[in-house]
Amino acid sequence: MLTSLKVKDYMSVNKTTFTPDMDVLDAIHQMLKSNISGAPVIDLRGNLIGFLSEKDCMKVALNAAYQQAGAAGRVEEYMTHGIDTIDVETPIIEVAEMFLTGSFKRYPVIKDNRLVGSISRDNILRALESRQKPNKPLAKQSIHS
């Protein structure tokens, strides 16, 4: 059932990305405004270099509380480096296992080493739901290669 489903059919196309030199408070504002738990950090060429999550942003809150300072810093100071990525051709079931054993809520999705989207726990549940209701269309934000 889920073994034949691929990430490319259920992933979300990234609408929000950050750059390493972006002010981290601006990034937090975008996350809250977009109602997302994190977003990829890309360089000027579009290469994935990290990920900024809600958990990473807790460091900003702690620093502000302890230092009583107004300036929080840049995204690169708080983002997670060396993140796991998912290829567009990965079976959904493999990603479900990663979510079950890991603590991340979202993974960046790549195709030919380029960022093309992200996959979340919600996307996995939508894949499961779509298999239970065969006439239901794929997720709204899917892409096909």
C-alpha cells in the first residue's frame, strides 16, 4: 500500500526559505506568519546549507532572556547544519520510519542535489488518507518529475 508511494507525490513545494545572513527575528516572524515549524536555509545559488526550526529558535529566546539584548543575530548563528535530506524518489514508508524514530517534523526534499520542497508528518498522513480513499486527489501542493 504505502510502499509504492513516493515523496514527490506528497511533498510540499517550499514557499518559505531563509538565507544565512537574514536577521533571525525576521525569519521567526515569517515562520509564525506562514504557520510553519521551520524552513530550509539556502545560499545565493539555491544550495541547501541548513535548516532553521522552531527548536533552533528557542536559542534566540534564551539568549534574549539571559543577555537582555535587543539584537538577536543572523539565521546562520542558529540554524542546524548537516541536516538529513530526502530524495524525491524515496518511498513514503521510509520517511514515515524516519519521523517515527527521529525528532524532526519536516525534512527538506532534494532532486539532483537541489532543494525542491519539503516533506512533513502531515504530508505522510495525507498519503495514508489518500490510500484509504482511492478517489481522492493527491495533495494540493504536489509536484511530479
